[in-house]
Amino acid sequence: MADYPVPAKSLAEAMSAQTNLHVFGAVVAILEGGTLSSYSGSSARRIIAICHKEQQRQLKLMDKAVAAVNKRAAQLDGGQEGSESNG
């Protein structure tokens, strides 16, 4: 596998979104695990719904960032192949 210079911003965005997905997933797991008293059930359900919504947003951000990185890698790969066949 070749090393590709990738857009640092896109790579950082993808990494950040993945980290956020893990954090929101952990929050959901804690709340669904029954760690709260029964009196907090409605609050927990609201927080879980917020986390699920944010997870979907983070997935979209991550997909967009990964697509940008893959697009750049494909551009570089295409350019390198072209220069190798001419050389």
C-alpha cells in the first residue's frame, strides 16, 4: 500500500467524528445499562434520543471526511500510475 499525502483537515474531521461516536455510544450504554434510578427514566430516554441523533450527525460528518480522503488518495493514485506508465 502506497503512502498518500491526505488532506489533514479531512483526516482530523474523520478522527474527531469517530471519537465522538464512541463517546456518545458510551453514554448510551451507561444509560441503557440501568445505572440510574427508576425516577430518572424519562430523563435518560431524552438523553439517549439526543445521543442517537448526534451519532447520526457524526456518522454523516465522518462519511464525508473519509470520502474526501479517499477521493484525494484516488487522485494521487491515478496521477502516480500515469507517471509510471510514461516513464
